[in-house]
Amino acid sequence: MKVKAFLLMAVMVAIGVRSYAQNQILGQTLNPNVITTAVPFVSISPDARGGSMGDCGVASEADVYSMHYNPAKYTFMDQKMSIGLGYSPWLRNLVPDMNLAYLAFGMKLNKESAIGATLRYFSCGDITFTDASGVSQGTYRPNEWAIDATYSRMLTEYLSGAVAGRFIYSNLTQGVTEGSSVGWSVAADVAVYYKRPVEWFNDMDADFAWGICINNIGSKVSYDNTSIDKDFIPTTLRLGPSLKLQLDEYNSLAFMVDVTKLLVPTPPTYRNDSIIYGYSDNVSVPVGILQSFYDAPGYSFNDQGERVGKGAFYEELCEYNVGVGVEYWYNNVFAVRGGYFNETALKGNRKYITLGAALKYNVFGLDVSYLVPVNGTVGTNPLENTLRFNLTYDLK
């Protein structure tokens, strides 16, 4: 039993290590080709639990914060109703008063169905706007928010599915810039979640689960009344497995892996205003989703005009991010969590270790997570010292 458990953990860790090693090789040969989108705040893990496990959550145990990772999990909640409140100071190394707040609600309607809803609010803090001459136009507080709701239902004894709708509002210019406007989008999620007991170990109970979710399938966003150009929102594919081991009556241990990919066109490589490698990213949303699986250019040009790169297939693989998480519970009262998230240097170079803990008392729960970047010099990474807090109320 113990050998199998340790082998599983080793495999999950190896996935993250291998991805990190590939990044080091790739980072020496290709210039960064980061995929950018509008309203990136909807991609931030809003809760302390997932945030402490390498941003994993597509196949973890269901809770009130399942909307962000996989809304199909709501039908597997142990609670009849749950309310969660989250808060995170964000990028405090750059802006001292930027923050993300999150309100979540989930309720089981019966054994076969459940509903959920969340409100996410992102404040950019106080920002002083200036004109082209540097004259102050006043101090404003740009903000963005998203509200969504989902319906989840059991499809078979072990499989559930869900659809979710979302409205996204982004007011970054506050109407100060001439011709600017509020950006908004309507989006949807589709998800499935599978969970069942397994008899893989002779002396302990275990649950195996997997999930697949596509978030933010929606319209493009524009902040300019005078332009027809619009930006994609972060449509994201998330998939992965988890395994929970009930070590004994009081102790449980869970392992999980999340693989994520932006379903947004990759910027092509231009030369003399012509596309040399890749495909045009000025396409519709459905075309962009399909094209995102094969449109990586694979090559770019260095400062000397020389071609560098390892090919389109290699770059396409680098667009998949990997998160690995582990969660330990004692008597369903106290939890310790850890994880690792890896993104290649070509696509953004976010790499961090995550840590966290949780405490449950009666119907209340408190979760805390802490993020530790593993790249860059200490004190220079904007994600450094990121904290997340969650307070949960459960009605059994």
C-alpha cells in the first residue's frame, strides 16, 4: 500500500520537475511569446484551498469554491448549503492597495442536483491618471468584477456535469481617456466530474476522481469606442486526476494534478509586417479556440535576425501549465496543504511553491495560503508573499 502511494506522489512530482527542466532548455533558444488576454483577473485562483495546492482544483474534493475550477463538483458537496468569503492582497510589491475579494455560495437541491453562484471583485487600487503632457487628471480606483451562476446534475452514479453562465465587467479607464469605454463580456463554462471509490489498496479506502472544465467561453472585450479591435478573454481548458487515501479513521491524504491551457490564439511571428510562422490571431472566438491547439509559431528571430526555435509542436507543448498539489486532513478538523505550479519561460515564467493550512470548528472553516516564487531574485517577483484568506460557513 505505502509503496503504491509513494509511487503515485513521485509521478506527480516528476511531472512538475520535468516541465521545469524543459523550460530551462526552451528558455535558452526562444524569445518569450506570451499569450495575453483581457480581464485576466478571472483566471486568478480566488480561494486559499486551491491556491495552496499549486492552483489545483479540477478533481479535488468538492467545496463552495468549486466554481472557479470545476462547477460540476457541486453535486458532490457533503454540505447541504455553504457560503464562503475570500480575500487576497494582490501584487502588493507593485501596488500597495490592489486586492481580490470573492463571495461564493453552493447548495444541494437534492441528491442529484445542486446550484452555485459567485461574485468576484478585483480592485486595482488608487491610480493617478495623467494626460499626454503628464498633467494629472485625478485619482481613480479602476475595478473589475464578475458574477456567475451554475447548475450541476448527476449524469450517472459517479459522473456529474454542469453549465455555468458569467457576466464580466471591467472599468479600467474610468472614462478619463478620450474614446475609452467599459469592457464587458458574457461567458459560459462547461464541465464534467467523475468520482468513485476504488479498491486499489488492501488495507485502506480510497477515492479516485478526474475532471475536465472549459472556463470563460465568451465574447471578446473592447475598451475603445473608436476601434473594432477586441481582445479575447481567458478561455481556459483545465483537466486532471486526484486520489484521496483514507489512511485510518482520523487521517487522510490526497494527491492531485491540474493541467491548464489557454484556448486563445498564439501571437504569430512577423517579419516585414507579414506572418512568417504561425497563424493570424485576428479570428472569431470559436475559430480561436480550435486554432489554439495547433497555431504556435515555434520560431522567432533574435536581434541579429537569425531564426531561433524548436518548432511549432514543441512550443505548443509549452502552452500547457502543470500544477501539483497534496492535502492532508486530521479528523476533518485540521489540514495542511502544499503544491507547485509551473509555467515555461516562453509563456510567462510563473513558477511558485504554495503552502497552506485549514481549521474547521463546528460549521465554520478558516483557510490560509501562502505563495513562494522559485524564480527571480528575492524581493523582485511581484507574486512574492501572496496571501489568501477564506472564511466558510457550512449548513449540514
